[in-house]
Amino acid sequence: MTTAQLPASMKAWVIEEFNTPYRLQELPLPTIDDPNDILIRVEACSYCHTDAIVAAGTITPPKLPFIGCHEFAGKVVALPAGQESCHGYKLGDRVAVSGRGNHVCGKCRECTNSTETLPDPPGYSVYCSLSGIGLGCDRPGGFREYAIVDARQVGQIPEGLSPVDVAPLMCAGLTMYAALVKCDLRPGARVGIMGCGGGLGHLGLQFATKMGFKTTGVDVSPRALQLSRELDTGADIVDATNVTAADARKKMGSEDGWSLPSEMGLDAVLILPDTQKAFDYGVELVRDGGRVVVLSFPLEGYRISSRDLVLRRVRFEGSLIGSNRAMNDMFDFCLKHHVRAKITKYPFAKLNGLVDDYNSGQPGKLVIDMELDG
């Protein structure tokens, strides 16, 4: 390997048993075994709902012990042997790491002919089924001091954004940005975000309003609703505990000249909570012929009404994350429109405290800043 000055070992937070706190361990420094891989010193790592699912072992549980975190950022400190760069990245470059697209096959239908919005060039797809679920989900992630990452799945951190800024964008931000682009709406269209005060939702509010959409955010948590209103996006924020979907929908469209019940409502709604109640509320907000984009995946799935599907012609589709092309577009958008996550920072030593705060309903994004003293 071509390396900077590196230690022989590192600290890492490890899941030893599901539904138990992480344990801090001293582990050997990982080595580069693939010519597409680089070693980074992790500078920031963000906590996501998927991390909670992985730690609980409720969906495609990884083999234990396991290192989680699928949205992080850091500095390149080692390259494959004999290389001065790897896919354009050099020692010292700061890179952002998304949780998908690790060691793609390059040959499957998805890699060679992706149907994803803003697809990468043929030969690479973050949706390659042979690449597994991704870093922090079925292979070691970012809750450690050093991490091996596939240089093809990362993005250069641009001037104006820090590792702490970009870490929460690597799943939450990229997922929301790509889902909104997928809706293929013109400025002035009406968009709703169910779960607007969470990690994904509050970024979605910013993206949607700054894309020129008339945006409605919906939540039930008082802390999440407060955060949504503090963002100063101009979005209409609805407390779903006090306002029914039918009442909210009646107000959507009248100023545009629509009057029939079938004309009223949102052009598109993004579903972030994983409950049937939130799903039904969001579907009811959509106008006839509108679009519902689902970003959550409860184990029991969702029930879809045939009336909504056939008579109202509501279009349903899912969205998981965005491509590397979408990542770079998102960085440009964030810089131009000053989109940032509302972040609460923690030192590396306080990961379990971060998890406790997440489980108590702390809104926004919770991020480990490796520069903070613990």
C-alpha cells in the first residue's frame, strides 16, 4: 500500500449482540485487499434509522460482531500498492461515503443499463444486487477510526462543506434529493413530506422548497414539528394529531383555481414513517393521479387500497438512495441553496449516548465528530 504514517491498530464501536449497547474495541488496522479500495481516516459518522434496524437485527441481520454506520466521511490515508491515485482519489483527499455500491459487479442488467433517475455511467450502479446491502449494513461501516471503502462509491467533498456537513447527506440527504428528482415535477408543484422533522424529513423540506415546490410537511412529534418550523423554509407544517388528512387536502389547490375534490391535494408525497397510519394519511393527501414515493420498509409492508390504485389512479413507487451522479448534483445544490442538516454533534466516545438521544426522539441528524474531545 501507498500510505501516510499509520498506526497498527484502531478503535471501533462493535455490535456484539443485537439490542445491546455498542462496545468500544481495539482492532487491527484494516488492510487494502482490492485494487478499487482505499483506506480513509474517518472524520465524521452520522446515525440513521437503518443503523437502529441493523443494531436490532430486525432486517437482514449481519454476522456478529459487526461495525455499523453507512453514512460517513473522512480523509484518504492509504491507496492500493503501487498506485498514486485510485479512481482519481489521492492521499489527503476528503471523501464522502454512501452506504451502497460497494464492490459492484459491473456486468448485471442494473450495472449496464440502470433505469434509476440520474444513473451513473454503464458499468456501475449503487443498486447492483450482487454488491450486497452496503457498508454499515452487511459489511463493516464507519463507526471506527479507519475504514476501507470502494473508491467508486465515494464523492469528493467540495470546498464549502465539511466532513460533519456531508456525513448526514450520505444517506438521509441523498435519499431525499434523489426521491424528489424522481418525482419529475415542475416548480410550483405541490409536494408533501410525511415525517418532516426527522433526519430525512427536515432535509427534504429544505430540498423541496428550494427546488421551487409548494411544500407541506406533516409530523406528529412536538419536537419534530418545532424543528420543522424553525427551518424557515416557508413550508406549510401540519400537525397530524390535530388536523385530518381530508381537512388538510381541502386547502391544497384552491388558490390555483381548482375546486373539485378530485383536483385538490398534493402532486406528490414522500412517505418516511414506517406505519400504516402515516402511509394512509399521506395517500389521502395526494390528488387523483398524484404520486406516492415510499422510502420506508416496515417488515409487515403496507396495505394499498384498490380504490386509490384504480379509481383515483394514484401512482406508487419506492426509492432507496441516489447514484454517485445524484450525489455530486446534491453537493452543488447544497452549496448553491445552503441546504444543511440540523446537526447535534457528539464525540466518538459518546456513541451510546447518541443512540439514547436518537431513541428518545431527538430531531434532526445526530453526528459523531471525530475532532471533538470525549
